[in-house]
Amino acid sequence: MTDGKNKSSNALWGGRFSGSPSDIMESINASIDIDQRMAFEDIAGSIAHARMLATTGIISSDDAAAIERGLDQIHGEIERGEMNWSSALEDVHMNIEARLKEIIGEPAGRLHTARSRNDQVATDFRLWLRRACENVDQLITAYQSALVTQAEKHADTVMPGFTHLQTAQPVSLGHHLLCWAEAAERDRTRFHDARKRLNESPLGCAALAGTAFPIDRQMTSESLGFDRPMANSLDGVATRDFALETLAAATICATNLSRFAEEIVLWTSRRFDFAKLTDAWSTGSSIMPQKRNPDAAELVRAKPGRIAGALQTLVIVVKGLPLAYSKDLQEDKAPVFQAFDDLELALSAMAGMTADLTFNTDAMAEAAGEAYSDATDLADYVVRELGKPFRDAHHIAGTMVKLAESKHVPLSGLSLADMQSVEPDLTDAVYSVLSARASMESRTSYGGTAPIRVKEQVQLWRHRLLERQAI
């Protein structure tokens, strides 16, 4: 004797099966705990399908109207948290269909005409990912807005630029922050490109081969906001490359966020003392009362591990799968959902922390002048004013650095006589280039760190962000 739960499960598969699935089989087969997140996408797809079935005369207009009314009611029940989800019904599609039958009776059974759960889930998944890409676009824009606001405020703030984490040349803090805005823009366009490629409709591909019913796939595609129906029914139900592409974009985005998060960790440490986060973005220690820990930044720094892991998970799931649909593909959604949850949280946290940061401009300026960061400016001066080849000028500047190190002074602390002992043609005009600020302000090439260039870029970014809000 079977219990009601197993009877419900068997009802999904029709008359082919007379026995009941084991509890373990039911557990491994069910996906409702995961895919109920696509409930609204599933309802939208079903409404579009029902309307098309009625328009093409496959079902009556009365049945289509009843189906739509029932689906609207289910939508409201889900919004209010009143929907009872059953693992015995396996997935979001069958839970909604079963509830629809409770509401409207026999017409509910006509909804699944000319489609399969294979094209249904592929459609739902694309709709969900399309919305996720749009959400990420908005979050990236908010993050960029915070970066641009800080960059505008600190276009004239000098800080050390680093290579190999060693002091290299002075740069504008605004210039540094706009670097992350540029990286975020590439991330944004990657999601835009992924959204464009995933925006094709699998609905109507049915199980794998299409359908003998006279459906109108163009109608359902347009009503769901897709650009076109997918041209190959096998491809429509079997591919998950659209999910892989969004996960790849998410991984790159999270990696870029992680790099800036690491800088926040460094800058807010006492060793750097470049910046501070308020209590809203810091935590304390359970044992050391003096501590202020940048935990939010550290957690963002860790997110690429989870998101790249999701990408690798899905790669392994789909690797080697023959056409067309296999149950392995049920494992596609959990890593994608988790990855986008992590990415959206990381983007929100980075936007919040970026806006919250206050900068110790005195400490930054002092650090910018350390470690002979103006040595390149000295070499450039020798080239520009004395006409020396750069390689010779590089040697002259390096010799002066060695001399200054031996005297424990900065380059500007060397006397003119000291400098002329290395290069006799130097005059006291050389001192005009020997400061961190002079170095920063001299880099006026396009894309350079001079405040005049940074302010130009800030205005371009302001224009871009305003245009985006107007769309």
C-alpha cells in the first residue's frame, strides 16, 4: 500500500509506473527547495503558453482564461507566503500545476499541451537569469556612483601608487578609485553581453524534438520579452552555456571586487592608516577591545572562492553530457542561485563601504613622498632639460637615489653640489620636480593621474551615470 505522498509522485509520471519511489529516490529527485525561486518566472511562462494555445485554437479561450485566473491566484498566494510546497511533487512546475488543478479543476490538465518540463525549466531559468543580470547592472551602477563621488572629492589628494606592493610613483586617490569604476564597467558590459545571448526562448522545444501541435513560438517569445525563439529544439532544452557565461561574468566581477576589498583591508590597518570605516562597516574582537576589524571587506574578499566554485560546479555538471536533456541538469540552478546571492551581497557591501570610507590625506601624502617615489620625475627632468637619453637619465637618477640613501635624506634633501657631483649640468630648477604632488600633477597624458585629467574623467563618469538613469 502506498501513502498519499507517493501516490502524488506517481501521478506525475502517468500510467507507466505502478510501484512507488523509495524515500531516497524521492529525496534525490526533488528540486522544489531550490527551484521554487523561479515560481514567478514559471507562472509568466505558463500564462504566455496558455494564451498562445488559445490563439492557435489548441485549447479553448475559456480554458485559457480559467488557467490564467488560477495562475494569477497562485501568484498572489506565493507573494503572501501561503503556497504549500510539496517535495512529493518534485519541482516548482508540478507544484504550481497541482495547485492550479485544485483551483480550476480539469482545464489545468490542458496547460501542459505542446510543452515539456524540459523546455519549461529552460525558459524559467533564462527568465530568472535575465532578471538577475538586470539586478546586477543596477548594483554595479550604485557601486560606481560611490566610487565616482569619492573620486571627485579626492581628485587632488596625493597617495602612493604601488607596483609589487612597493611604493612606485605618486598618484591621485581619485585616479586610483576611478580604476575600480572602469573595472566595474567592464563587469557590467559582460553581464549585458551575457543577457543578450541568453535572451532566446526555448519554450516550444518540448522534450527535445519540438511538437506536432501548430504552436506559435514567435508569439510566446515576444510576450516573454525574448528576442527570438531558439532555432534548434535540441539546443533549447540541452544547453546551459548561458548559465556558464553568467557565472563566468560573476566570477570576474567578484574577483575585481575582491581586489579593492583587499586594499580596503590594507588601507584601514594601522600600518597603512590611509582610511577608516565607521562602526557600520566594522566589527570588534571578542577578546581584544582595541580592535576594529574590516570584516565586511574580508568577506567580500572571500566571495570569489564561492562564486568561482559555482562556475566550476556547473562546468563539471554539464561536461560530457550527450544530447539532449539529462537529469544532471537539475543540478544547474543551486550553484547559480547561490553565486548571484553572493555577488549581489558583495556589490551592495562594496558600494556601502566605498561611500563610508574617510581618508587620512596627511598619511597618504607622507607615504607618497617616501621611498624615492620622485626618482622617475628626476630622470624625466634630465631627459627633458638636459637632452640625455632616458637610459642615461635613469642611471643618473639611480645614482642620486643611492647617494640620498647613504645620507638618509630624500632626493630633495640632497644639496645642489651633491647632485652636480653626479650630473654637473643640473641647476637648482631640478628641485621643482622633487615632490610627490609635483610628480602627480605632471602626469597629464590621457588616462594619467594628474588632477586635471581625473576631474575630466569624473565629469565623463557623471554623464554616463546620468544617462544610464534616464534609460
